[in-house]
Amino acid sequence: MAQGGHGGSDQGADAARAHPAHQHLPPVTPKTVAAAAAKVCPGFVAGGVMRRTGKSVLMTGSLGRNPVVVKYLADDSPHWTQRFRHEISAYRAFTRQRPPVRVPRLFGADPERRVLVLEHVPGRPVAVERHPGATLARADVRAVLHAFGSLNTWKPQAGSFHAAFDYLPRVERYHTLGLLTDRDATDLAQLLRGLSRLPLQLCHGDALLSNVLVTSSGPALVDWEFVGYHLPGYDLAVLWSLLARDPATRRHIVQSAQQGGSFARDAFLVNLMLVLVREIRMHDRKAAGEEDRRLLRRLHDDCATVRRAVRAAVGTH
């Protein structure tokens, strides 16, 4: 499984910044990861370290004849510990009821040992950059939209997943932080009132292109730390926010998001505004180089475009 990136999702970035990796933990070694995996899945044979970040370590290996990937949580902060438990719960839910999109099979997990053992899905990520610098291949666009579209229309058993966050408090928080203007907050609140009875949609929650694997049998989705119910179009809003250099795919995304009519349009715009504001905040804190500053300018331009669309939508009510 070519595991996707953990660049931070819309729900988690603020909390993750507030809880950096704890410094008292001993360094995570391959031996530590292999031992934890063997406790959960006896017979595990370690391979090599696939990827290491401050948050997690990925290791390849095998379990009998099955190639597997071990995900070991290296960050014991409350935020990422909770997200890891959430991801384990998601994989267990997928075991009980198979989703309409391919996901890695669960072999074993232990939140106390901070270890997750999954099927190794052979494939390549659609992109490895958070904000790809080139236009996507048309076949990859189809794979991405098919994967998220299939997930978003899925109706899992009641209680399997829950609402990811409350929208109005998020608008109010961003307003308090100065990320939204008074007019922005008023406009978004008005749209949210009109959407109060709109059914929520199950979304991946971290729709990075690195979390979509292209395989010989179709697309597969990985990294389920932020799966939950959102207003319709959340995954599409995340994708749109990342694809400034691919206007054709952006147009395709907008068309897909608005197929459900004016309510679907309004939900997409609310999602898009919140996603862009969070993206701006995340990059504003680390905009050291010229490339970072160019990205930040593009994000501000996108936010201005979406702000105008939100005001136009409010004007139609």
C-alpha cells in the first residue's frame, strides 16, 4: 500500500499545531515497530521502513503470504491519539460493512500500542505533493472523482460514523481568529440556516491526492483518520482547494458539486470557504520561501473568488 501523505486535514490542523509530538517519547526504531506489530499479529515478519514523519512510521512486512503495511503512531499527543483511534474504528467498520470503494484490509490493530496492520495495496498515489504543480492526467481525474463519488453516496449502517464537526461554531471560531470578515461570517451563517435540513454526506475528510492510489483494479483510498459526515461536497471542496494549477479539473469538480441543485451549490461553497481559510492559516504560518508565498497568494485569490460566489448565493435567497 503506497500510503498517502499526512499533511493535516481540515478538522485536525489547528489541534495538531496545538499538540506537537511529545519530546519525552523514546525514538521509534524499526525494532519497536516490528515488535508492536508482532504483538498484534503473531507471525508478522518485518520488512523495511517505508516512510517516517514526526507523526508516524510506516513499515512493510508480511503476515503469512499476505504483504502488509504497519502504521505506528509516533506522536502521543491527545489529538493524534484520538485520530488514530478514529482510524482504527473506521477500518473495523469497513470490516463489518464493505464500502463501495477499495480500502486496505484490516489485519489487526491496538490503539494502546499505537499500531495498525493493514493490507499492502500495490499502487501509486495520484500525486505526492499537497498542491500539485502540474495538470492531472484525465484518467487520474476520473479515478479520483469516481473514488470520492462512490464513497459520498454510500449509506453505511447507522452509528458507524458521526458528524465530523459543527459548522456554525467553526465559522464563529474562524471569525474570532480574524480569518473571516464580519460579512463572511454573516453570509456563511445565512447559507447554513438554509442548509439545516440538508442530509449530511459521508466524506473521507482528508481528500489529498496522495490518499488516492491508482491500482490495477481501480482507485483505492487510504488514511481514514478524518472520515465522517459533512455537508455534501466537502471532499470535492478539499480537492478544488489543492488544484489551482489544474483549472480544467477544477471546472469538472464544480460541475460535479453542483449537480444536486442550489442546496448542493450552497453546501459546496460553505465547505470551500472553510477549507480555503484553514489552508491559508496553515500555510501562512510556514510561508518562508518564495514558493510558499506564491502559494499563499493563490490561496488568497481563491478565497476572494469564493467570497464573491458566497455573496452571490446569499443574494439568491
